[in-house]
Amino acid sequence: MLENLKPTIRHYPCKMKTILESLSEADRKTLTDALESPLWNNSALTTALNERGLKLSRYTVDAHTGKRCSCWRT
């Protein structure tokens, strides 16, 4: 009766993904490029985003760029 009992896997977007989805296409590309760029470290990027009104922690950026956030869970 309970052989196939499995937990429900819920996928919630992390704050970075939520921010990315709220941006215009041009801003989304700019931020995506910055997240992938070796020229930006996560601390500097977090500071730059906070200065522009996008409030998030360095941990959020670290988790997203390190693929440790909820976006990457299977």
C-alpha cells in the first residue's frame, strides 16, 4: 500500500531568480552576464546591486552562483 510513498519536491525560486524574473530583458541580460563574469566577485556585485535598490545578501549571490540555491535542486 505504501510502496511508492515519496515526499513532494517543491521548487521555490531563490531571491536572485525572483529578482532576475522581475527585470527588463536588457537588465536581466546585464545581471546574468555579471553573475557569470570572472570580473565580478560576489561581494562587489552584491554591493553594486544594493546600491541600485536590489536588496539581497552576499550569501544569496554566493548560493546562486555556486549552484547551491533552490534553483538548482532536483
